[in-house]
Amino acid sequence: REKFTPHLIQQAGAYYFIDSLRQKLSTNVKKALQKYPLPGLINALTTGIRTEVTNKQWQVMRGTGTNHLFAISGLHLAFIAGFIYWIVRLICCRLPYVTLYIPAPKIASALTLLIAVFYSALAGFSIPTQRALLMLVAFSMTRIQQRYLTSWHSFHLALLIILIIEPFTVLSASFWLSFIAVILIFYAVSNRIKPLANWRAWCRIQVTVSLGLIPLSLLFFHQISLISFAANLIAIPSIGFIILPI
């Protein structure tokens, strides 16, 4: 009702700390970027809130097949986790007295896991983020406990936990896109003779994922992008290695 001014009844408690933080960050981004057309995209990358993204921006992203980059998912979590792990391990290796008691990989894995949980909470624990976080938890715990766990084990563990907690996620498009994309990536990096190196491995992953997700794109969105391969080949490294860390 427009003629009534809303009044704050009481402040949110500690239980809603993450929600309050997301709202505060979103408000600050809007204030800082009032004169620019980018607040919606920045909010989407930092808090997972995509309500401010304009229809024109969505149209461009759908046309280039880059819309998945502006919904926080496993790709973003992997970049953030890898970046934090590399920095923490580099610092710990320069502190010999610390590594005498706790190995640097264990310290880096534990701190990376804490930051990954916080970033996932900030993103609202979407289905792709849940999947990536559970796989990261399984991988990090094995690193801390010095045990061996294959990628498929962590994948199946994440799938099992999500289906137990939220069985109706099988009705959402994000569930199928998220898990099928990971299966395609695993297939792309698996080689019977020897793994590919450098740019050829990156191109093979992009081709496999782009072609493999075409049936799902047609099923859920009734459209595909013919230039998604070339666009993602440039956009994914740019966002992952430059924009996300900043």
C-alpha cells in the first residue's frame, strides 16, 4: 500500500546475520554505483541477488551463453577456494615454525573451507553452490585427515546429501544443469593415455560442456547460443581470475 510508510518494528536478531549482511552489501553497491549500469551484475557476483539485473543484460547474457557466470555456482566457489588456498599455503610455507606443528596444506584447507562456507551462505546456498560446497567439504576433510578420495566419491556424496535434505530439487533446472555440467567436466578431463595440457585442455572442457548442455538448454530454456563456446572461452577466465578476486 503506497499511502502507508513502512516502519521497522524491531531489529533482526543474530539468527538473520547473513540475510542482514547480504542486504547491507546490496544497498552499499547500489549507493556506490548509482551512475553506472552495473549494480545488478556486481550484486549477482557478490551476494547472489539477481533482482537488479536488467532485462537487456539478461538478453545479452542468454544470447552469448554467459548467464551462468552471474549466478554464483560451483565455478565461482572453485575460483575463490583455489585463490584463498594458494595465498594461505604460500604464507604458511614462509613461516617454518608454524609448519613444524601443522602442515601448510592442512592450514590452507581448513581456512579455505571456512571462507567457502561463508561465501556460500552469502550467496544464499543455491543448489549449484550447495553441490560445490559439499564436494569441497569432502575434498578438504580428506586433505586434513590425509586420506585419499576420488572426485567421483565427493560428487556422489554431494548428490546423496542434497537429495536427502531437499529431495524436490530434482524438479528444478539448476539441479540438472549443475550436476550434468560437473559430469561433463569429469569426462572432459579423463584421458586413457595422458592428460592434455595448457590451452588444449581448457578448449576440450569448453567444447564438451557446451555440446553436452545443449539438450538441457533446449528442454528448459527453448534456446541455445551458437557463440557460447567462444564467449565462455574469454569470459570464464576473465571473471574467475580478475573480476571475482577484486
